[in-house]
Amino acid sequence: MHSHISKHKLPILLVAGICLLSACYTNKLSKLAPTEQYPDDTWLSQQSNKRALIIVAHDDDALGCAGTITQLCEQGWQVSMFCLYPDISRVADRNAQRQIDIKNTIAIQGIQDIRWHEFIYRKDLETSQTAYYPVPESSFDTLFFTDTLLSLINAHIEDWKPSVIFTLDDQIGGYGHPEHKYISMLALRCAKEHQLAKGGTVERVYQAVFSPSQAETSLKDSEVYQAAKEVYHCQGMPIPTTQINIQSAADKKYRAMQAYTTEQPNILRVWLYYNKVDADTYFNIFDREFFRVIETGE
């Protein structure tokens, strides 16, 4: 006996299969959704100096605030971005593609300005195969070319004169990468110093974080994240102090995530299964971005 499926039924079966698979991933994602509630942010909407600066070690680190930034751009904010690329031969081709990708990404979000710096910013870049692995904070000053980094960050702040800086947290650096942590530490340091100086404009730093439940469900299998808790003597990312609903930016944030063509494996380690469902489904579940907000004058 031969089974026979009409060619007219094949498209129907295919659609049914896709819907079933999507429903399966939607169920998985629902179990990863953050369960906590934090105060909705009101400070950003009250600002007259609508200038923001994103300071991150790597271009895709900015995904943690991509929904918020997209919405700010739509509200008339002027946004600039700072990131780094390692000037080493083995990643030259990858850097070139990343720099194409980041231009596409900021165009999707509406970011008006980007300034990247391609140089050897830590002393083991050319030899280390595990630069993403956490190292003790006490070694940062000797590991990184701190003076150069401070000079670049300070120059960008002074030139752009933002009221707010967006970055990752300075406690664990997202999932534990030492470059994430150190650049966030330097961004906060520079923001506070700038605010204390005459004519300082940076009133707040928004550190993009996950809520505790989201961090533990999304990163529980990350060896780096678990090691970073030990190395940095913390329980994970700092607790958020505010949340921002980003559902109106769902499509643009989704497309921004897709635009990092070389970084999809890394993105999928943090933003689990995002590529298995559509933007509306994903950001109906992950409908908020969370931030620890630090007032620079304190």
C-alpha cells in the first residue's frame, strides 16, 4: 500500500506544522518571561535635553536598550553610540562585516551618530582565546589600556553633551564578559566626573539589566555567567530600579537583532529562541526593558 498526499494538501500541512512549531517555542518562551514588576520610567519623558549616548564595549551589547532607544529616537531624541573593535588580524574580516551591520542596525533604530574605535584596548587581545571569560576586577587596570579608554569616552561625552548615558551594568557586565564590565565602570566614572565639572550635562546613567527571574532562566546554562558570579562576588546583575514597555518598538528591535549577521550565535545565547517566533510574539512576552538607574550627582 502506498500513502499518497495530494499536492494541494501539502501547503496546508506545511502551514500547520509551522504553526505547531511556533506554538511550541511560544510556550518555551513564556516560561522564560520576567515575573517581577518595577516602577515605570517617567524621567526620560520629562527631559528637555533630549540627547542620549550609548557606551558599550561591543556593538551588539546595545541590544539590551534597543527598544528604549528606538522609542526615544521616534520621540525626537538625538542619540549617539560608542563601541570598540579589536585591531587584530584574525578578526579583521569579521570587524569589517560588523561595521557594515552596525550601520544597518542604527539606521533601523533611528540612531543618528556612531563612533567606533578600532585598536588594541587590552593587553592580551592578540593572545587570548577566551577574552570573554571573567577575570578579577583587581587586574583591570593592568589588563586594559585604561588611560586611552578614559580619554576616548570623556571626549565623546564632552562632544555630545548627553543628559543620559545608556550602558550595561558595572557589577557583572551582563553575562560576565570583563570588557562589558570595565567599559560600564569607566562610563559611570566618566559620567560622574563630567557632571561634577562646570557645564556637566549627564544627569543619569541607565544600566540595561535583566530582572532576576529573566537572568536566571535565560543564563542559567551559561558557564561564563556562573563563573562571573564567583569572580565578581555577586549574585548576578543588579536589581532593576525601573522598567520601560517596548512593545511599540517590537518590529524595529527584532530587525536590529537580525542585523548583526556575524553575532547570531552569541545573541541567541542571551535572547533565547528569538528567531523561532515573530517579533510581535517575542516582544509580547519580553515586553519590557529593565534598567538600574544611577543619578550621577549622588
